[in-house]
Amino acid sequence: MIVPNAMTGWLWVKQGLSLFRRQPAEVLTLFFSYMFLNMGIGLLPVLGQVLPLILIPVFSMSFMQACRQIDLGERVYPNLLLFGFRSPAFVRLLMLGVLYLIAATLAISISRLFDGGAFWNFVTNQKPIGSDETPESGLLFGMLVSGLVYLPALMGFWFAAPLIAWKQMSLPKALFYSYFSVFRAGKAFLVYGFAWMMIGIVLPTIISLIIAVIVGKATIVVLAMMPVSAILTAVMYCSFFPIYLQIFGKPDVEDQPS
């Protein structure tokens, strides 16, 4: 297990972009297929509210395997979206998804103790942003509290899915290895997270301002930013694979599902 230095975090971002540039259309097709499928799942009564979160580990393996195939020079196809469902580790990935749901619910619930329920109401769509009962400052504070509470869980979840699917680890073992791997590479992850904050906030802001000055219509700015947002998200997904590669090495042939 390799412990990367701080600037490796920026290298992960660049490697994710490099992977995306090798098959951009294929990666975006996989991404939009995932988004449309999630929208369809969201239409289900009751289950549509929780299934997208529970299935995150399952679908995350689709993007991890896609990046692995790109790295090997193999073509990525949309049916790769079902990779996690075909994995022998599917049940363990689902169990990991249940832990996702529990951890996220707990983090948001704890924020109610600090922001008067502003973030909870926003997530559950009980009150719109800007209402008198839900001040924006309270919402932002609630998001910050939830993020801090969720951080230890996120460290355990970060590598858990590929360790379960590729290394055939048990759920507790995968969470353990993931948590301490992220902890040991903390400086690199700080640089990585800061880089994506800058890319995700500063870059879209600059692009939207340029479009607004040229066109002057808010609707066109929103429409133009949608593909930018999709591309940035897809590149971020691609950057997860180099992180795994850096710390755990390439998946062996025997680690793959039949």
C-alpha cells in the first residue's frame, strides 16, 4: 500500500482528465445513462427516494471498470452500467449502499441540532430556499455540519466498493482498509479536494460570466452550463480510478467477476 505525497492529489485530477480525453463520448454516454436510469428509479413510489443512494456503490463500479478498460486500451460500452449488478459481490455492494443511506441520514439529522432543521427541510423538500423559516445562512451552516459529521464515513466508503468488487474483501475489512488508506494519504486528499472545489466553483463561474456578457440571457447561460457540469462530473468520476491505482495497484485478473 503506497502513501502518496501532497501534490499527488493534483496528479490524480490530471490523470482523471487524461482518462476522460481518451474516450470522452463513451464516458459521457455511460454518465448520461446512469443519470437517466436514476431519474427513472426516482419515479418509483417510496423506494425511488432511497434506491439511488443505496445503488451508488453498485453503479460506482461501472465507472471504475470503465476507467480500467480505458487504461487497458479497451472500448467502453453503455452495457457496462450493469457491471456491478453482475458482480459476485453485488449483495455486499448493496449492503454498502445501505450504510451510505444510514450515514447520510444520520449526518443530516445531526445538523438539525445546529441549524434549526434548515438543511433537513431542504433535503426533504419540506421548505424552499429563501423562505423566512429557512434562512440561507442556516442552510449553509447545516451543510457544513453534515459534511463534517459525514467525513469519517466518507473515508471508509471511498475505496470500499472496488475493494469489495475487485479484491473480494468483506464489508468490514473493506471499510477498515479504505478509512486508514485515506487517513494515511490525507495531505494528498486535501489537495485533491481543494483542486476540485476550485475547478467546480471557479471554472463554471468564469464560463457563465463570459456567456452572460456575450449573450445576456440567463436561460442560455443555464443551458450552456449543463454540458460543462456533466463533463466536469464525468472527469471527476474518472479521477477516482487513478487514486485506487496509486494506493492499491492495478486489479488482478482473478479479482474480476466472471
